[in-house]
Amino acid sequence: MKKNHTKKLAVAGILCAVAVVGSLFSFPVFGSKCAPVQHMVNILCAVFLGPWYGVAVAFVASLLRNLLGLGSLLAFPGSMCGALLCGLVYWKSRNLPATLVGEVFGTGIIGGLLSYPIAVAFMGVTAGSIAFYAYVVPFLVSTVGGSILAGALVFALQRSGAFQSMHATLEG
């Protein structure tokens, strides 16, 4: 059992590094830095590691991105809500399309709405200058792109047989 956790922790570390390095490929949309690679990582964590590892990877990647100046505080609610929701959806259903929708809804809608109070409280944004749903559109743009990447990658892994091999290795 300890060996299983060690493997999952190693994979989580690699995926965290991918998310941080992938944030170099971000683009601004309405004052938000969109990093689609983070959303791809959220889905890969959901599929291979589970929801709790996914949330941990999202938190650590967001923290490192902020410390390195590659992200904003808005990375926390967006990536963590998406990771949790898509992780829970995959854990319960084992359905990849539903997992992709979970990531889009968790990040784009829930994370986008939760970003408003964070922007007002910690980033000096005045409440009257933006609408409470102002971060939903940029978060949706980012998460849809990352979800498409992840869907294509997981589908390719399934077709090649690598998906089943990776699952077997991580499950014990």
C-alpha cells in the first residue's frame, strides 16, 4: 500500500511540474491569465490519481505559479474547484466526457464566481468596477482549451493501451 502512495505522489509531482511549466504558455483574457495546461493536468489527476490528489496538485501548482510570478491569486479557486469537481465526477462515474464537463463547470462557473470575492478582497479590485461574473468567461476559455487537450490525450492513451497499463501501475 505504501508503494502505491509513493507512485501516486511521484506522478502528482510530475503533473504539478507540468502545470507550472505549462503556465508559461498562458494568455490574458479580461485581466485573467488563462493557462489551459493546468486544466489538462486537473483532468489527468482526476483520471489517474483521484480527486484529493487533484486538489493537492492544483493547490501546489497555483502556489508555485504565484511565487514564480506566472499566475495570479485567481489560479487557486479556478484550478482547485475544477480539480475537485472533475475528480469527483470521474471517481463516481468513470466517464471521460462527464469528467471533462465537470472540469469546465468546476473551473469556468464555480471557480469563476469564487474569483470575484478574491479579486475584491486581495487584489485591489473595486467591487463596482467589475461584475460578479466577470471571471466566468476567461475561465471558460481556459478550461475548455485544457479539457480538449486532456480529452485528446486520454483518448490516445486508451487507444494505445497505455491507459490501462498506467491505471494498473498506480492502483497497485
